Amino acid sequence: MSSDQAALVPRHVAIVMDGNGRWAKKRFLPRFFGHKQGVDALVKVVQACIDRNIDYLTVFAFSSENWKRPSDEVSGLMGLVLAAVSRYLARMGAMGVRIRIVGDRDAVSPKLRNAWNEAEAATAHNTKLTLSVAFNYGGRWDIVQACKSAMQAGVSPEALTESKLSEFMAMSYAPDPDLFIRTGGEVRISNFLLWQVAYTEFVFSDCLWPEFGEAQLDAAIEAFRERDRRFGGVKSTPPTAVAA
Ligand code: FPP
């Protein structure tokens, strides 16, 4: 590997943290314990991203479709997130993490909404890593809300371009993800950042999220480095001599 490749680090990593339920089931524990362990894995991965100079980490914590889960699992996840904010907010702040929440906040409880607002305000000045937590988020929801916001802002059909619409997407503050990781063995996007992953590199790992750590992150970065990113163009190769 050349030193150029060795230095190549994805600027923005997005992760679908899948496999918490199976991790718990394997241990004859309720699914909630898998999610609890998942929070601990996330804290470790945040630190690992900082150590590797990754600027943006975006994680799928609760999808628009996760409301379909049994009500005790949904309320367990809500409680877990609230507890995680109070347990880890100070630590995240000390690590230099800026927290952003992306998703439809209208449907979550006022208590959780306030906790999100507090987490964002308390960490707004941090610059080491932006951790975006997608919560009550769906890629299709994001595209529709961006269209609605653009219309409300008076953008005309003629003025609507890809870059104009990007300004209204929930993650307009971040570059598109370079690397998308999904743990847990499933090979699908599940309505995560649909608009933003047009040219993202995908890595699917069989590792269950609670077991994901530095070694698995490094393996994904290694796979990313081996990809040939062309963004729809062609690889630039030196012109070959043509015989006269
Ligand atoms: C998918 O595993 C995981 C989730 C739906 C929840 C992920 C949430 C966390 C790790 C907590 C995040 C907390 C904060 C504070 C950001 P699954 O339940 O679908 O697992 P399975 O496929 O094995 O059933």
C-alpha cells in the first residue's frame, strides 16, 4: 500500500448498527440488553473515529419504521437514549464531540426532545467529531421534508437543482458519507441516508453491533481504501502511446 493510500481516511462514516437483538438472544437475554450493549459499543467507536481523524460519524439509532416494534422495545429504546444522554453527555463534550440529531422530532416525547436540544446546545462548539444520531429518521422522510422546506422557502421549480435541494436536507451541514457500514449481516440500506449515499462506498459486516470495535472499523477502512472511487467518471490513467 502506498503512503497516499495509508493516509486516506474517510471523512464521513455512516453506520447502521444492526444485530443488537441477536447479540442478546445468543446470550438468552432480553433484546433490551443488546441495545444497552450497543450504546457502549457506540461510545467506543466514537473514540476510535476521533483517534483516526474521521470528522463525521452518523449512526442510525431509530428509524421511522422502528415504531412497528413491540411497544416495550420502543419504550425501552426511548428510555435507553434518555439515560445515555445523561450518562455520556459530559464525556462526549470532553472528547470534543459535537452532537446533532437528525430526524422528525415531532413524534418523540417532549422529555426526549428537550434532552436532544440540550445535547446539541451543550456540544455545539466542539470540533473534533460531529456525531449525528439519526432518530425517527427515514431517507424518504428526509427527501420529502427537504422538498416541502424548499417550497415553503419559495424555491421555484426552475431554481430547484440537486445542490439547491441538498441545502434543505437534514444533514446539509455535513459532506456526503464516504463510507457506509452495516453490521449484523444484512445487505440493505433500510431507508437510511438515501439521498446522501449516491457515491458512498458500502461495507457489510457479519459482526453484531455490540461486538463491533476498533478492529472491525479498521477492516472497513481498509476495504474503503482499496476501492476505486470514480464518482461516475473514469479512472485517470496516463495516455498510452499510439503507433504512427
Ligand atoms: C438494530 O438492531 C438496532 C437498533 C434498532 C437500535 C440501535 C440503537 C442503539 C445502539 C442505541 C443508540 C443510542 C444512542 C444514545 C445514540 P436490531 O434490534 O434490529 O437487532 P437484530 O437485527 O439482531 O434483531
